[in-house]
Amino acid sequence: MPTVNVIIHTYNNEKFIAETVESVLNQTYKDYEIIVVDDGSVDGTRDALMPYMQKIRYHYKENGGIASAKNAGINLSQAAFVAFLDHDDLWVPDKLQLQMECFSENPQVGLVYAKYISFREGKELRTKPEKGYSGWIFKELLAKSFIQTSTVVVKKECLDAVGPYDESFSLGDEYDMFLRISKKFQCGFIDKGLTRYRVHDTNASNNDFLFDNENLGVYKKIYNNFTDLDGEEKKILRKRIARYSMKVAEGLNSQGKLEESKEYQKEALSYLPFYKRITSSLNFKT
């Protein structure tokens, strides 16, 4: 049985999937198994994967979304560690090697993430996050989402402890998962760009309104469901909920959905009353 299962979820990605798989096969660390979960592709994704069928476990399922595909991969995994790789991203050759060494040197750690390098059509753009955190990082992660999924290796026992990805989210499932893990387990950080994040016009995160709405949903879920939040954590969450309620209100207002916009403005004020003066400065239509 391999030590690491590499889960690649894919949907209609005939253009990039082979290059993504190749970046795993080129790893210096070899004790892994690749699980490709095809989330109902109707293009040539399967054909693009045919040359690799003897080197991967290929699982086809009906389309259910990214969280559903990752959950399917986790359910198929029997390894002690799980790594996630988005179907259009790439790993540098020593990615797994460095992360598995980090686990060996820090047995208390449940998840290891790293910096990532965004690129577009071969041109490198920037490296993020500028600053990473190790240890108990829940508060830092509440204040800002800085873990990119394709950089993550996590112990399977951590995933078992916190439960599956929340399939009610279309974008926020990853942030929600990492918050749940970081509340229960320490995390490790490698200050090196180990993943190449491909930027293109169909990136789901390009939808700003959806992104804001999903983040709001994550913050409200954590605030309402976590029973062991301390005062500082609750304060951070109230600020985040109020901020993103206002961002969603502004987006709804720009769409002409005035009554819905007002409801989100009221929600912001209920979490942070001082947002009243910010509300008055936005010049929403009435």
C-alpha cells in the first residue's frame, strides 16, 4: 500500500490533465498512488488519460461538483497521507519529498502546505502566500485564506476526524475544510513554491460575487457551529461576516436586487453595528 494517495479531481480538462499527471509522475518521492476522479467529463479527458491508465486509478462518476469529486477520492484512498492536486495545476519535482520530510521532522503536524507560483501561458506571475504560518494557525487562517489546495498534503486521520468536504459549497469547500483541520491539528509550512497554479479565463475563483458569497457562507458556518471559539476568534469572525455581507450586498445592488441587498446590509449591521457609517457611504439605490 502506498504512503500517499494523490487525488486529482477533473472535469472537462482534456487540455491540461496529461501535463498535471506528468508532474506527479516526475516526483522524486515515489511512494504514492494517483487517483483521478473524473467528475462526469463529456469532452476528451478520458482519452487524454488513456496513456496513463496503467499508472493511475481512474474513477468516473456523475457530475457532482468539486467537493463531491474530492470526497469520492478520499473514500477510495487507503493511504496514510492524502495530497490534492487541481486538474490544471502542476507540482515541482521535489514537492512531495519536501513535505514528507516535514511530516517526519514534525510528527505533531497534521497538514503541510507550501507556497505556490501562479503562471499564465508559461509566464510566472507571483508567488503566494507572502507569509506562511506553522503550528496552531486557526486564527491566522480565519483572518485570511492563504492555503492553496494543490499545495496540501494531509494525514488521512485528520480528514477522518473532521469529516468530508461540504458539498453545499461550490468554491468555499476548501477554505471550510482547512479551517476545520487547523482548529483540531497543527499545520506545517514550507517556504518554497512547490506548486504551479495555472491562471486562465475559466478559473472558478474569477467570479467575484460567487467568491464573496461562498466566503460569507464559510464564516457563518464556522461562527454558528463551532462551540469552542474563544473571544478573539469570535471577534475576527464577526468582522469577516460583516465585511462579506457588505460585499454581497454591494454585488446584489449592482445587479438591481435591491431588497436582497438590504437584507445583507442588515446582516452586516447585526454582526458589527459600526458598519452603519460604511453602509451610508456606499450610496446604494433605494
